[in-house]
Amino acid sequence: MSSALLWRKKASNLPVKAESRYPVIVLLTMAFLLVIFGIFCLADVLAPYDYRAQSLRQRLMPPVFLGGTSAHLLGTDELGRDILSRLLYAIRFSILVALGGTAIGALVGTVLGFLAAHFRGFVEEVIMMMADVQASLPFMLIALALIAAFGGSFMLFILIMGFYGWEVFARLTRGVVISAKGQGYATAMTALGAPPFYIYTRHILPNILSVLVVQFTLNFPQVILLETSLSFLGLGIRPPLTSLGQMLGAGRAYLTTAWWIAVLPGTIIFLTTVSISILGDWIRDRLDPTLRGAGS
Amino acid sequence: MNGRLLTTKLIRGVLTIWLIVTFTFIALNLSGDPIEALVGDQASPAVMAYYRQKFGLDRPLWEQYISYLGNIIRGDFGLSLSDQKPAVELVIAALPYTLRLGLTSFIGGLVVGLVFGIIAALHRNSTLDRFIMGFAVLGFSLPNFFLGILLILLFALHWRVLPSAGADSAWHLILPAVTLGTHFAGIFARFARSTMLEVLNKQYMVAARAKGAPHFRRVFWHALPNAAIPIVTIVGLKLGDLVAGSIIVETVFGWPGVGRLLVGAITSRDFAVVQAILIMVAVTMVLTNFAVDFIYTLIDPRMRTASQGGR
């Protein structure tokens, strides 16, 4: 077993030196994600222009590194809107949708998982069957069907994103709660006469929180990808709001004349997802206590 | 698979499909008036009533539901609102394109991923290994819509060597298939590598070495068959990704398959087509899960003895 685990430490795709605590690439991804988070918080302060302000005289201007002016560092789009400002807001909207969607999914899934573990029997059967149904279809298809039926307002879109991944939270929670209920501390609280709700929220939830947090970080980048894909198709976040996928989709029509409109937001999506997966691999290797001693 | 397990899975599968059919019916009825979407809100009541009757929307809800179920069992998903053809016909006309693109990229990605994943595992921690795994991470982190656009920019607009849209010739298949296949190559390479490494660490590999089996025989005779078992599972699981991926890639490259049909149908609120695709995909996924379970028992002798002895 221990020899099987040895390679997993080494199998990490990072060029890890055994003695360095933070490999360069991990530091880079951390820095990048911090910048993205900073933009999410401060987009309105950082943006030089209103992201909706049009200026038809200054359409399709190139970025400054392709001979543009310093007035629009990353150029302008087909309506003369400042691309830098739009990018900053697009990051804010994309992160907002991903955070909101993941939070809703985590909350609903966790509550349903608790319900399944508490009531067992019929309730559990129904909840787990719904989870199975959802897991058996690609979520993209479910999201498209919901959008087709109910249209594409912003709040509704966040709700639909919240549908993603609830079944994983529900399964996880149900499993951990059932095993936690069998442990001494929960039985002791029941014997002392504590109501189930109190035991769940005060005693069991803190014990399973770490599992849920890990799942949250796994779910988050997937919701970003889902949102950008749907917005790219023109079925997610729609104008006048913007998101990274929406910018990329809209810029597709100008590939021949102004390729940067599509490539800039695409690069940010790519760097974000690749950073999260590199960082995630690294954290998993570090947090897994069975691997910690094996590597050195 | 023993009889009881098979029956449970069968019931679950049928239940899944029934729930999805019911869900589409509910969504259809909650989503507003399709007739208004078809003829516009300026149309006269007589015209509206005519279409309502034509599509059977004037009957009570439960009656609509029963006939809806009956129609779907007969394979009748209704008429496409936009061009009055049966929705099934539109989907079936688009299906060969989707299959051609999907199978090419899936099998291509599988072969490339497995070969490079196994090479990486056999040269663990070498520069070659790091190089392959670096590419694998890039491959599955690149969102397919972005990769598609980059490929169009380079190969169709900059170098002008490949067409960027349409499905007229085999050349048209290259860019979309590479876009869709890259994702799978990345995922399968990583998975094949870790599975292979796990197998290579097993006692029976040491035994094979000890009895003097040559390297080639150890890899192909002892390691690969054992690594194949988890790989079959992940291949089945990734089929959903293929469906989602082809929706995007077909739209990017103007590929006339089911994915593009779906996006078009949603934009024009053509529900007959949307539900036909939804239900057909659901049936395909349920059947695939069966197939994966079945193949699993075929290739893993342990599963057979476990299901005979157990329960």
C-alpha cells in the first residue's frame, strides 16, 4: 500500500523539488487566482470606463501592444466599449455566478443529504433517486432544457447553476451523516435528550465541514466552465450584462478583424481553470495525510 | 450480473427515463404559450385557436399527459414548430454528423490518451513524463470553445490550410475533431498513467519480473489487462462529456449535428425538437450505463464470481 502511495506523490504533474515547500508554478497559480479575486472585489474601482459605455467613433481599436492608444489599454470592441473595463466586469460576473451557483448547490445538496440521513426509508429513496437521475444526464443538457423552458434572466441563471452538483453534496452528506450518527458523540447527545436539529447543526455539521469545503472547491471551477460555455452559446449571461463566455462568444464574429476581443477573455478562462487544477492537485497531495511522510 | 441486480438496474433506468419525460412535460407547460411564440401575440384569436387545436393544446392537462406519454413510446415527439416536420426526423437527419464527429474525437482521444499515458507511466518522473503530463493538464483545462477559436484563428484564418465551418469534406472534420478530442486525450492520458502506475506496483508484476518475463510481455500481458478495468469505467463516465462537448464544438464550427440543432431549437423556442433530443440522449445514456456494467463483468473475472457467490 505504501509503495502504491509513493508514486502518487511523485505522480503530481508539478516539477516539485522535494525540499521546496511551494513550487514556482504553485506560487504563480496562487498569485494569479489572488489577482482574479482582487478583480472580483474591486472591478468597479479598477475599471477605467463604464463597461457598457459605447463610443461608435472608436470601434475595434487594437490593444496598446498592437499599436493602440493608451486611452484603451486592451482596445475596444465592435461598439467601441473599452475591453479592459469589460474584462474586469466579466470576471466579476463570472465569479459571482460560479460562487452563487456553487453555494446554492452546496446548501440544497447538504440539506437534502441531512434529510435523507435523518428520515431514511422512503424520503431517502426519493432523494437518492433524484440524485441518480441528475447524475445520469450531462448537466449541460439539463441546464439547456431549463433555459429553453424558463428563459434567461440573470437570477434564474444563477438558480440553474445552483442545480449543478447538488447531488454530489447530497450523496456526500448523507454518507457522512449516517456514519457520524453511529459514532459515540452523536449517540451521547441523543441520550442526553438533544433534539436532532441541534445535534445535526452543532455537532455533526462541524465534523463533516471539511469534506463539504473540499467538494465546494471541486465544484466551483466546473460551474465557471459551465457558465462560460452557456454564455458563449448566447444562452447564459446575456447583454447588457457580460461574462467571460459572453465576451468570447460575441467576439467570435470579429475574429478576422479584431481577434483580441475573443482571445483575451478566453485566455483568462483558460488561465483560471488551469490554475485551479494545478493548485487543486498540489493541495490534494499536501492535505492527504497518508502522502505527507511518504514523499520526503 | 445476476438477475436481481439486473432487474434493479432495469427498473432504475426506466424510472430515470420516465422522470425525464415527465419533467419535460411539466417544463413545457410551465414555460408559457408555445402558440404565442409561434404566431406572435398580434395574431387573431381564431388563428391561435386553430393552432391550439392542431397541436392538441385545448384538451385537459392529464389527457395531454397521457397522450404525450403514448406518443413518446411510439417515438412521436411532435412537430417542429419552425418547419412543421416531425422533430424525430430532424434529429435523425442530424445524427450521422454528430456520430461521425463524436466517434472520431472520442476514439482518437482515447487512443492518443492511452498511448501517451502508458508511455508516461513506463517512464515515470522522466522529462518525457513531465512533458506529456504538462500537455495533458493543458489539454483538459483548455475550454473547448476557446481551443476551437484558437484553431480557427491559426489554421483557417492565419495559415488558411483548413476550413473553419461546414461538413462538406473530410477536411472539415479535422478542426472540430481535434478540438473535441484534445479534452479526452488529456483526461485519458492522466487516468491511464495513474492506473498503469498502480498496476505496475502490484505484487504480481514483481512476480512476473522475478520469473524472468521480458519487459514487453510484462507490460502487454500482465499490466495492460488489469489496467483496462478501471479505464472501461471512466470511458463510460466520460460519454456525458462527449454529449456536452459536441453541443459547443458543433456550434463553434457550424457542424450540422444534433448539438447545433439543439442550440438553434432553444434559441427559437422549438420545444418539440428540444424534448426529442433530451429524451433520446437520456435513453442513450441509460443504455450506455448498462453496456458499461455488462462489459465490466465480461472483462473482470472477479465481478462474475462475486455476483455468483454474493447476495
